[in-house]
Amino acid sequence: MATQHAVILGALGVTGRNLLHWLEANTDWRITGVARRKPNFETRAQFVQVDLLDRDATFEALAHLKDVTHVFFCGFVPMPSWPEHDAPNLAILANGVEAIEKASPALEHVHLIEGTKIYGSHLGRFRTPAKEDDPPHMLPNFYYTQEQWLRRHRQGKDWSWSALRPQTVCGFSLGSPMNLINAIAVYAAISKEMGLPLRYPGSEAAYRAIYQVTDADLLSKCMHWCATAEGARDDVFNITNTDFFRWENVWPRFAKAFDMELGQVQHISLAQFMPDKAGLWQDIQKKYGLEPYSFEDLVSWPFADYCFTRDYDVMTDTLKIRRAGFHDCVDTEQMFIDLFDTLRAKRVIP
Ligand SMILES: NC(=O)c1ccc[n+]([C@@H]2O[C@H](COP(=O)([O-])OP(=O)(O)OC[C@H]3O[C@@H](n4cnc5c(N)ncnc54)[C@H](OP(=O)(O)O)[C@@H]3O)[C@@H](O)[C@H]2O)c1
């Protein structure tokens, strides 16, 4: 019987769902997933469906979890403007953690997922490679708000905390406002069906700038390491695949992987140009016998536009986590190709 019991708050998103699969495959831990939806996949994890924004409902729904040792916070509430993210994203963290704390005297660790936007990577050029002790951008920043809350809230408690700052997490999920892999794969499949070459739809400058991503499996392994290693206690780390790339160098490989001709850069807003392809996507799904996931659940086009228009280098420094003892890394070019293969195997794309 496993002695560890992990609760994943936000267990169906790109970080939470992949962490759930990783813990299932690599540990004997008991796992409880928390989200508003039910999982649409086979899992040995228990699931609790609750709206974490509703404090009373959260305390009631999680009250039976009396032996939780580890909390992984992977929740996210998207909001129309950046400052508006603060309140709901702090609320879902505080409600979830406090409810578990009340229910489970066994709590050992709370892990928080932050992101590179704490350095202002979404605002424009920022100091690169960003280091963990760089100051945040002009507040508010919801990662900063969450981390400060966690630091304060942990004081005088027996449990420890840790946090990771990944850059663009790559893995399969449904209904995520930020899932780049799904966006690239669906965009390529639609372009191919329309007889178009694979064109980079972002800006020329972004095509040539340096970018980094974080493989969801690597991130999951790293979250588990943070939750269990002495060297990670009460600290925060950047995490990426460790290497860097430019879209101009990986895009030709994508064209090969999709068996398409490589086109030139042609900047379009995917958020404007793709919604009317929902019908075509249904035809593609029928033609190739794909899973009937809805177009909207698979891709959020504004996030793809966002990733493809960073006209400046996006780089974080990962020395700190390596010095602390986590040394895994991933070859990003190969990761993309492997993830496209995974999407094919899952019958998400042709
Ligand atoms: N995706 C990336 O590329 C990326 C990169 C860097 C950092 N991050 C950060 O990583 C964190 C997790 O992001 P993500 O991309 O994994 O998010 P995501 O794919 O949107 O997943 C969010 C999870 O939270 C759940 N959730 C949302 N609102 C909820 C509520 N009110 N009550 C209960 N559950 C709720 C969602 O499930 P339901 O909808 O079923 O409730 C889902 O399981 C965020 O802080 C994000 O900023 C993400």
C-alpha cells in the first residue's frame, strides 16, 4: 500500500494531466485529481469534481482526503487582461491548499507551477537568460502573488513548498488555453488538407529569435523531484528542456515530419483565420477516422499567435536547478517530432 498520496489541483490541463500520467507510470503513489470536468481517459487516479473558486464547496469536496502527503498545484483561470489574473488564480491556490491542510495532517509538501512570464516574457524584451532572483515585472503578476502567498502561508508549518517556472509546456491536453503542440499539429494538418505548404504563421523576427520550451514529461519528473528532494525545499527554479532553438531551424523539420512542402514565413493571426476551419476539421476527422475532439477543445489559437510573435529572445537560465541536483534534459527538436507521433498514435491528427 502506497504511503504517499498526491493531490493534483487542476489535473486535466497540460501540466496536471501529464503529471498524473507520469505519477501513474513511475510511482506507486495514490493519486487524486481535482478539476471541474471528469477525465475522459482511463486512470487509476480518484477524481474530485469541484470548482476551486468556490471556497465552501472546495472545503466540503476535499474533506475526505485525510492522508494527502503532496499537493501539486496545476490550476489556471484565464482572464481577459493580465492584472485580472491575480484574484482568481490566488483564490484557487489558497482554497485548494487550505482545504487539504485542514483535511490532512500528513501534508508534507506543496508544489506550485509558475512560468517565465514572471520575468515579463509576455511584455517584450526582458533580461536574458532570466535568473530566478531577477525582479518580477511591474506587478501585478499572478505567479508572484501565488508564490508570496505560499511563502507566507508555509511559515510555522511542518510542510515545505517548491515552485517551478517552465517556458511553454509541450504535451497533449484538451480544453487548455495554452497548448502549443496541439496548435502546431492541427494548423499543419489543416494546411496540408488545403494543399498549402507549411508556412510559419508568426512574425519574421520571432522566426529568427531564440525560444525555449519545456516537455511536459520532463516537467512532471522535475515536479516529482522538487516534491521529494532536500535540495528543492522552499525554493523556486526555472525549468526548460535546457537547450534553445529558433523556429527557422525547426520548422523545416516539422514540414518533413508532416510530409509537406516548406513555405515561407507569412504572418497571419491564427485567431482570426482558423475559427472558420472548424467544419473542415470535422471533415478531416471523419476522413481519417480521428477522435472527435472538438476544435475548440483541441486548440486555443490566441496562444499560438502569442508564441509565434515573440520578436525577441525568450531564454531562462537553468543552472540553479542543475546545481540543486536535477540534471535531466530533453532534445527539443526530437521532442517536437515525438509529440507529433504521439498525437498521430492517439488519433488526434492524421
Ligand atoms: N501551458 C503552458 O505552456 C504553460 C507554460 C508556463 C507556465 N504555465 C502555467 O502552468 C499553470 C498550469 O497551466 P496549464 O497550461 O496546465 O493550464 P490548463 O491546461 O488550463 O489546466 C488548468 C487546470 O485547472 C483546472 N481548473 C481551471 N479552473 C478551475 C476551477 N475553477 N476549479 C477547479 N479546477 C479548475 C482545469 O480543469 P477544469 O477546466 O476541468 O476545471 C485544468 O485541469 C498555470 O499557472 C500556467 O500559467 C503553463
